[in-house]
Amino acid sequence: MNDITYRLPQKRALVTELPGPRSQELTARRRASVAAGVGSSVPVYAADADGGVIVDVDGNSMVDLGAGIAVTSVGASDPAVVEAVREQVGHFTHTCFMVTPYEGYIAVAEKLAQLTPGDHEKRSVLFNSGAEAVENAIKVARLATGRDAVVAFDHAYHGRTNLTMALTAKTMPYKANFGPFAPEIYRMPMSYPYRDQPGLTGEQAALASIDRMEKQIGADAVAAIIIEPIQGEGGFIVPAPGFLPTLQTWARKNGVVFIADEVQTGFCRTGSWFASDDEGIVPDIITMAKGMAGGMPLSAITGRADLLDLVHAGGLGGTYGGNPVACAAALAAIETMTALDLSGRARHIESLAVPRLRALAEETSVIGDVRGRGAMLAIELVKPGTDTPDPVITKAIAAHALAEGVVLLTCGTYGNVIRLLPPLVISDELLDDAMTVLENTVRTLAAQ
Ligand SMILES: *Cc1c(COP(=O)(O)O)cnc(C)c1O
């Protein structure tokens, strides 16, 4: 892309082994001061980042295919975001919107009303993290319906707070020994085309979950259904066409609030502003965070005005929610997404990467499935000739790619998915280079 200017050279260049000596020093210091419960998938410490590269403290330039878990879609130092943040911190860093409000918060809410699916009357609330947005979406749904039960799905990931741990499916590492969990959460089967019985349509899969909800909970006891339109941590699972619309139709008919958790899929990642757009669904409430503010901590819920406005004054909020610096960053990041057509860019990334991943799956016998949309793409690794998950080769691929200077993330209930989440501003050349590293890594390890 010609219209992006980069501050750092967009090249992979290693000057030490990874992790280098300075990173190793920091790892030693960290052990003595940072709690062991905080993991890092890459033991290499960042010093600078721009476009598609992260430069580490030893001067190594790595290709970033993770974007800090789908956060830095506009890059980690987008000039527009940097300038907006500088301008705002020079005036005020905080007043608390619940004490002395400011315009930036309103401007973000106005933008969200425009960008999110549906042209109905909407209201928004801003928070700091994805989990906080999810918690608040559930608060609104329960208050609005006067019901308790919340339905989440197999493989779901919604966060690490108590309620969102309860909503999350996978025990290790997210839930194990952290209970007891929030009550009245029910888990339903997810449409998972690669592992479902062949030929099962999205509509059939949804009807099976609907039947269970009706039998096990009762339609009139369900406050909300919460679902990721494409599941993130659970393995980039794209439900079969028809699954989401069928669930939503049922929710609408039964007065159930339909919440799309677009914390990972939102803001151009899947090639549209929101993944709900691709499915033709209009959620009652949508949760957002990761791509929203160019790396600054900001999250939001946007939903039907008639639901959101039911909540009494003071019922929603938080000291830091909608921080003015984060709001300035979000407005600038959204400008960049529009100016550079990052949705189009995400589709372009898909068109470059998917044919290569499919060819790689043909050539080797360890890739069971290639899936995803836009710049949210994944390969699912399996034992050759089976659909048995292979988390060992998955880990090895990420480790080998890192040794070559490519940051790759894994995910999945079975830990056997490599996910590609590049910054949307990555150059074609850099993406091509990283894809070549990935291909060679998979070939080498598949042959062993
Ligand atoms: C990351 C994520 C969350 C949690 O966001 P945090 O900011 O880490 O609290 C919630 N839902 C989805 C779909 C996510 O990917």
C-alpha cells in the first residue's frame, strides 16, 4: 500500500538469537517482581513498534502477526493516534466522565452509533476492557428483561473477571481453581463446521441449541444470548452460515437480548466494520474493545436505546471508563481506518494469505482446516490423516517462527490453532515474507 508512511523500516532483521541478551536480563528481573500468573507468549521485550514490525530491546526487527491480540489494527504508533494522544494529554488526562464530562466521550458514542450495525436509535457506554464491556452488556440485559439466565457457547471466550470467566468455556488457563463462578450461565453447542457432523447446516445447529435452551432453561427465563460472531481465543471458529441469524430470530421472538461480543472481531478486522455485518445480523447490544483505540485501553457497549436507557442514572460507569486520552485515540484510529479503508485492506490480506494457507494444507498433512475472514485467519493443526488436534506441532510452529523473527499467536480449545492477526497496515512485502517463514516452518515440522 502506497498511502501508508512508516516510521521504522518494514523489514525482518535479526541481530541476535531470540530472546537476545537484553530480553533475557529482563526475563530474570521479571521473575523477581512480576507474578508468575501473568504469561507472555513471546519472551522478547519490545522497544518500538510501527506498521507490521516490533523492534525488541536487542535491536531485532520482528514481523508482527498478532497485533497485540488484534488491538493495533492501525499499527502500534499510528501517526494520527500519536498526535491525538499528545494533544489530549497536554490538556487533561482525566476528569472522570461521571464528574466533569467532556466532548470526546460523546464524539466516540456518536461514531459508534454510526458504525455499528442497524439504523435504530442507539446509546453507548464506554469502559476500559473487553471483560468490563461484557459484564455491563449482561447487566443491561438482566435489568431490561427482569430475567437471570445467560446463554454462552462452547469454545467461547469473554474475559477473566468473575462473570466473564463463567461465560468463558475453557478451564485451563482461564478458570481452573478460580471459582466459584457467577451463577445462571448456560452453555450451548456452537456451530463448528470442521468438527460438526458433515452436512450439518448453520440453521440445524442453531435449532439444536434452541431446543436445548427451551428444554433446559425455558425461553422466558433467558435474559441474553452472548456470542462471538467469529470465536477468538476458542479457535477462530466461523459458524456455518445461518447459525447466527437463526439464533437472533429466536432471541427476538422470545424477548431475549442478543449480544454480539465483537471485542476481537470489531473495527475492520474481518473486512467490515463489524463481523455482524457479514452475517446480516443486527445485535441488540454489541461489545467492542480490542481494535478500537489504536492500542489505548478503551471498550464500549452500543445497543438499542430502549434497552440502554432503562438503566437508572449511576447504574453504569466507572472511574476511568471513557478516559479522554483513550477517546482521542479512538477518534483518530477510526479516522485512520476510514482514510486507509482498513476493511478493504483486511479483505486484501485475506486474498493474499488464504490461497497460500490452502496450498500449504494440500501440500502437508498436518493442517486440518483453514478458516477465518479478512485479517482474522487461522489454521487448525492435526495429526496427519486424522482430525486429532496436535497442540505439540502448533507450539513448535510458533516457536520456530519466532526464532526466525515472526510473532505468531496460537489459540483454540485444544491449543492447536495458529492465528494470523496482523496489523491491518502491514505492507504486502512484509506479509509475504512472514507467510514464507510460516510455510517453511510448517513444511519442516510436518516432515519430522
Ligand atoms: C479479549 C476478549 C475479551 C476480553 O477483553 P479484555 O480486554 O482482555 O478484558 C472479551 N471477549 C472477546 C471476544 C475477546 O476476544
